[in-house]
Amino acid sequence: RDSKFVDTMGIKMGFLGGGMMAEAMIKGLVAKDKIVCSECWVSDVSDARLDLMKSLGLNTTKDTNQVIQHSSVIVIAVKPDI
């Protein structure tokens, strides 16, 4: 195993923003068995995006504070102009 890569299994990740950027990161991490969806959280303002993230097995909310409370690593996945 290459030591330059961080082992993310068991880390509770939170994503502030559930758009296409977050979706791509999440799907990549899941494909490489780096995260467990049921232990991760996503917040977004869009019900449609939250529904999609929930269908992937993630915990979803519109409350960013809830994501922060349940996560040990936070990924800010929003457009810079937001």
C-alpha cells in the first residue's frame, strides 16, 4: 500500500453543497471504497439534489450546522460566487 494516500475509511465526511462537484467526489470515493455513504452527510438548498444524494445512501439536510456536527471532515463544495 502506498503511504502517500490517506486512509479515509471510518472518517465521517460532510459536504456543504450537494451539486455536481460533490456528486463526482462522492461517487469517486465510493467507487474506491474510501467512504461509507451511511456515515456521510450532505447539505444543499435544492430538494432535487438532496433526493439524489439520499438515493446514494447519504444523510441529507438543508441545515449546514447538522452536517458540521456529524462530520469529522468538511468539504466545501459550492460555487465560489455563492
